[in-house]
Amino acid sequence: MGKPKILIVEDERKLSRVLEVELSYENYNTEIADSGKDALQRMEEQEWDLVLLDIMLPELSGLEVLRRVRRTDDCTPIILLTARDEVHDKVSGLDLGANDYITKPFQIEELLARIRANLRKPTNEKVKNLSLHIGDLKIDIEAHEVTRGDKNIDLTPREFDLLVCLVKNKNIVLTREQLIEHVWGFDYFGDTNVVDVYIRYLRQKIDKGHETTYIQTIRGVGYSIKDTVA
């Protein structure tokens, strides 16, 4: 098995060079893209094991690059690099399908831990015809499709992973920390309140407008999906 290929998308030459040297030392193959358009072209032409994507880029922003890539590729792990330390920016990136984020300035050891965590996730592992059911809610894991009744529900990769985790553990109360570990990864360093944000997104898409609501809040503990429909 060859060295993992990592694309560094960063227009600050000093930082991109530091990242290139550090990652090469850790036995990763790296290339650098210094603009949004350059990054998009490289990601369309080649397969990458992981992408480090700066949000503030010339020509196309990192978020726009992410948006376009996720239209056709929901497997490649993407870690956002951002100088903005605001929850809104982080959540926007995660909602568009980023796997993780790290705020500048950061310690290289923390970034390396996040890279290792995301490379460990079986994003490209095939799942054999696995589907999950709960009442009129159906999840086709292989096709990455969710339906409730006869309605298709469009979920981001993170929302999908969170829903699968809850349904696999139906009728069991999961804490925010457990959901972070299962969905975001053991080495996730962000705030646990991101779970509350994504639960709200799921409720809007899964439960809103239905008499039966599946996603339940257990105050002071966490969240659960209740199999309330026979």
C-alpha cells in the first residue's frame, strides 16, 4: 500500500511549505494548490486520500470548492483550515460536507492527529446491501439515500452519518460525547454543541410536518431515536 496522498490547498506560501515539509516527514505524499480553481481542477483530475482546504482562497473560496466537490464526491476526507474562530463558519463548512476543521494558528501535532483520525475512517469501504428501517423511515446505506414514506430526504454527509448512528442505536440514549466519537471521530477537538446544531437540522428534515416524531431529547443526557411506530 502506497503513501497516503494529501492535497494542501493554501495560498499562504510559508504555511503551505511548512505543511508540506511536516507531512512529508510523516510519510505522506503531498501536493500544493494555491487557489480555489487550482484545487478544484486537481480534485477533479486525481483521487486524494485527504484534502486540507483553507477557507480564504483567491478565485474561489474554500467553501465554494467544498460545495462543488461534494456534488460528486462525498467520500474524500476534507479538513478545513480557517483563521475564523466563529461557530457559524465552522458549522457552515461542516454542513457543506467537511469532515473536520482546525482553526489557525494550530499546533502541527493537533493537525496530524486529525489527519490520522480521518484517514482511519472507512469512507470508501463498501457496505453490503445494508438498509435500516424504523417505522416509515428507511435508510439505504449503500446508496446513501433516506426516505420517509414516499418522500426522499436530502441529507449532507454529516447529517446522514448522525442519522445512521442514531438509528443503529435506536431506543438507546446517546450522550453528545458518544455521538461526537461515533460521527465526528475520537480525535475531534471541537465543541460538543455542534451535535445540537445537527440534531436541529435532522429534525427539520426528518420529523417536521409529521405526527410521529422519531428524534427525542433526553434532558441532561443526550439524544435518542425512538421506535414508536409498530
